[in-house]
Amino acid sequence: MRTPGKRERSEKTEEVPSTGGTIASSSDLKAGDRVVYPKQGVYRVTGLEQKDIAGQRLEFVRMSREEDGASVLVPLGKVATIGLRRVASADDIEGVFHYLGATYGDPELDWKVRHRDNVERLIAGGVLGVAEVVKGLHSLSRLRPLPAKERELYDSSRHLLVNEISVSLGVPDVIAEDYVDYALMPPAGVKLPLKTPPTPVELKGPPWKRKKPVAAEEEDDLGLADLGIDLGALEGVGVGATDSEESEEGESEGEKPSEEAAEEAAVPAKPVAPVKAAAAVKTAAPAKKIAPAKAPPAPRKAEPVKKPEGAKKATAPAKKAAPPPKKAAPAKKVAPPAKKAAPPPKKGAPAKKPVKPAKGKKK
Amino acid sequence: MIRIVTLASFDPGDITFLSKTLYRSFGVGTEHAGERPLPRKAEQDDGRFDALALLDDAPPVRAYADDKVLYLCDVDLANPEGPLGEPPAWGYAIQGGERALVSTFRFKPRGVTEASIEIYRRRLARESIHFLGHLWDLHHCYDARCAMHPSWSPALPDDPEFELDAFCRDKSERRIRLAKT
Ligand SMILES: [Zn+2]
Ligand SMILES: [Zn+2]
């Protein structure tokens, strides 16, 4: 069995092939589409919007995060560069489990390299990249407790992975997380029916050549500065706006600088901090201004790896949409005993309804 | 407030121990809301109970915003089959939601000795903290000494610790604070 873990890096730097399911153009998006915004979660496209800003008419895609209703506007021209991708298909997810269940090679011990790689995996590695981060940090945690910052990254990556599995398979989050850990640490006496795991997307360039961490280039820049747009004037575009709110909630906290100052470089600000549901009502978020002198960000993507024969689709074709949840039986909605005062549907995502296993199907 | 609803007969001493432990873990008041009948609708042909359906059909209790309801039962629970098999079901919860379920079915028998009852109570506390933890958005934890470590993990000793580790405790405290505001 192939062992994931440390991987050889490609020295090629020119090619920028797309990773699995990446949405290459805004024309691939329509209302109702479910997409994954790297490091942010699963969103549903609600529609296209036009806004007049500084005398220019601009088009945006509005998306709403499924888990909490957080709303975000992405300029059409930026759709291709922020790494938006389709929700993983059931086949992709199956590959994830075979990957999680496989034995792991030696974890990367240099924390700077490790952190940079992990951030890159989250942005450009597709769902398997997220699984790589979880499995890598999980393996490391068996050697020693993770430092605070990586403990946060472990938790936020786990959150992203669980959420995407839940959406893709149509099972509740808690069940999706059980599936993840069943693969990572099967109960005593259980032998997992593992197949050859898919090969993760190869990271680009050796660490010593990557002077500037890839994540730093993503930053929280939607390129609006290139358009001469003051984000502060733009309602609903929550660029870097809710960082403090997010941190308060403990989400996406792998991104907060801590111990070593050098680490900061590897830590991206949120590409777009989603406006929380409550705030989304008026969709006004105080937005951070982008330095006008800043060069336009170059989209960097990881290179795909040659798939081993018979391997599952580590990289799905860009156009391939996620199939409807495989197991989405018409599930009953759990009626909470008490209605929350807050209106946003915290956990009411359509595909996250509990699945009813067929009666008597179980052993 | 955490409201405990028993779907089987439980020893009052066990519930008292649980209430105290939950208060210590989450800083949230706990009360026993009483015993209710087990919803038989969730029973499968194989005699096990569909964990998701059981929580779904569990009798509602009066609760207020931000209250959490913990159902305790003693039946064999079933999880939906996953891509690599069916993870053992010790309970179920709705991540970030209001209702959680714990079954004592997989516990070591309660027995009659002080030592065996103590182990049973500690396990009841651990699993309750685990599934309530999911209600406050906690994920699983790699630390086998933390209650958020998966209940079936081979790293868990027979009588595992029943507290949250520092990371999970901090996170749950933040969530609970946030829910209050
Ligand atoms: Zn759990
Ligand atoms: Zn923990």
C-alpha cells in the first residue's frame, strides 16, 4: 500500500494546472450551485449582483455559507483565482477515506515547511488536500502534542473536512466525523476494507525556492484595488472584515499568528471573511482597505500528480458537478425542543439532514 | 441549562454524579427533567435502534433558547453505514444543535461494587460530555485523555478520563459565552 506523508516536490514552476473541480470561470456558476471556498467552507451561490462602485458597474457573485448563512460577495473576475471549487463528489470522498485509513509516512518535522505546506494544501489541494492536513497533523500528534497554532489548524481543517463530507454524502456532521475517525483510528479488531488511496496534488516547488509562501499571495485581496475600488465603500464585501469575530468564535483559527514571528509570513489572512448571518441581514461589514500599491495577486495552484492506474479521481474534471447526495434519503428534520431566538438557520442546510439507514440493513 | 431526560430507569445517584460533573465541565446548570418512554419507532429489524431516528423521535421537553437536552438510554444504537464500515454508536448529537443522546449499552456493566459503579458513572459522564461537546461545536480530539476523543478509539483505556482537555475546554467556554450574549 502506498503511504501518504512526505512527498517529493516538483521543481517545475511554470505550469499552473487546475486542481480537481476548480471553477475556472464565473460562467461556470449559477444560482443554487454548491461550492467550496478554500479555508471557508461550503457555500451556495445565491445569484449574480451588479453594483455601481466609484462610477464603475461591477458584477459580483453572491454566495451564502451553508453552515451559518454567512454571506459573501466575490467579484466575477476573481472567481477563477480564489480557488473556488465544486463540492467533492461521493467518489472523491470515498478516496478521502482510503487516504485517511492508509498508513502515513514520516510527518514533516520542520514546522515552517509544514505550516506553509498545510496552508497550500487547504487552498489548492481540493478535499484530499484538506484530508492531508488532518491526517498529517493527526500523525504528528501521535509523536507529540501539537503547538497551539497547529492545534487550531487541526481543528479548523477537521471542521472543513467534516463539513464537506457531510454535504457530499448527505449525512449529519457528527456522523461524518465518526467516519473520519473510524478511518484514522479504527476500533480494536477492525480491519478496514482499504483500497489504494488517491494521490494528493503535488505541492509546487521545493520550500527553499518558495520564498514567499503561497498563502501570503492569496491574502485577503480580491483584486478590487486593481480596479481602484475602496472596499470600505462596498457593502456586503466582507473582505477581512470579520476576522475578530471569527477568532472570537474560534473558527479558522489556524490562521492566526502566534509563537514565532516568522510564522506570520506563512499565515494568510482570510481570503474573504464571510459576513456572519446576523450581520448579513444588512450585509454591511466594515471592510479593510487594500493597499493600492499592492501588485495583483498571482493565482498559484498546485500541480496535479499523475494518477496511478486505477486510482480514484484525486482530481475531478473541472466541469464535473458533485452528484446529489448519494445517501440522501428523505430524512426527518429534528425538531428542536426550543426555538432559538436568532433566525438564521444554524444547522438547517438542506443536504445535512440525517440519513435514515434502511431498516434491518445493519449487521 | 442542560436538561437530562432518561429514556430508561437510571439510578438517582448516577444522575446526581452526572449533573455535578457536567456543571464542572461546562459551567452550565443541569437538571433531571424526568423519565420518558423510549421511542420504539427507531427500532430496527435487528433489534438495534437507529441513533439518528431515536434522537429525532425522542419526546420533546420544555426547554428555552440555548438549553441543551441530553437523552440517556440503554439500548444498542446503530449508526448509518459509512464508506469504510459502521462506526460504533455510543450516542449521537446534532453538531451545534440542541439535542444529544447517550446510550449506556456499550459500557462495562454497572455491577454492584463501589468500584464498578464508579467506573460506570465516570463513563456516563465522559460520553455525556462528549456528545454535549458536539452541541457546542466541539470536534473530536486526538488526546485520548480528553472526552472528545472518539468513544471507540483503541487508545482509550477501560476507564478513560472524563474531562475535556485545555483546548476543548477553552473552545467550549468560548461557545457557551457566545451563546449567552
Ligand atoms: Zn463524537
Ligand atoms: Zn480535547
